[in-house]
Amino acid sequence: MKNEFDILRKARELVIKELEGLSLDDIHKIPDGFKNNIAWNVAHLVVTQQLIHYGLSGLPMLVSDELIAENRKGTAPTRNFTAEEFEEVKRLLVSLPEKLVEDYEAGIFKAYKTYPTSTGYVLTSIENAIPFNNIHEGMHYGIIRSIKKML
């Protein structure tokens, strides 16, 4: 699982790098042809990781219910983050992979609720949810890069 955790960390580093030089206005722009913005995609990564790792394991999630409600699958941006709020999202983006490693190594992921993803892949355990989340991270990294090119 070490490689999977390394991939998650690297994916998050790449997302943070894409944010460099962007203003608060930039991260909230929704280009033509897109249904969301960079800020939503970043928050969505944080939320999805929590839902498929902790939520489906029946464990408390480490982000607010509000962040989850506004950025989970099937949502679109309804408001802009303040600078302080987005700094917190970025902090979570960077820090939560380390907490996942710590919790995984502590063996807290005992149960898992089977979940069929929108891709058709069925999550059945934390061991297949972690690599699947990495695929999801890569997809949204690509979307973030595409949106950035349209700014």
C-alpha cells in the first residue's frame, strides 16, 4: 500500500502546484463548456477521499458536513470560498493523506460498505478504495489543468 499512498501524496502536490499564481477570482471562474471550477474540483478531491475511505468504512469523516454537502458527487459550485476557507481546503488536501496513512497503519478500517461507483467499478474494501481514489484524483487533476488553460 506504500506505493498507493505515495501516488496520493504526489497527486495532491501536483494539484497544489497548479494553484500557484491563481487568484481567488481565477479559481472560481467556470469556463464555457465546464460545469464547475478549480475551487470546486479541489474541494471535491478532499470530500471524495473522505467519503470513500472513511464514510464507507463507517468512520467519522475529518471534514465538515457543509464541505461535503457542497462538494460531493453530483454537486456544482453554488458559492465562492473566502480566501480563508480555501486556505483550509488546501490544508486539508495536503494533510489528509498523512492521516489516512496513520489510520490505515493503525488498522481502523475494519468494515466497508460495498459501493458501485459511477464508472462501474465496485468498491468492496479500503484496499481497493485507496487505489480507486488515486484514479479519481488523476481525473480531477486533468480537469483542473484543463480549466486553468481556459482562464
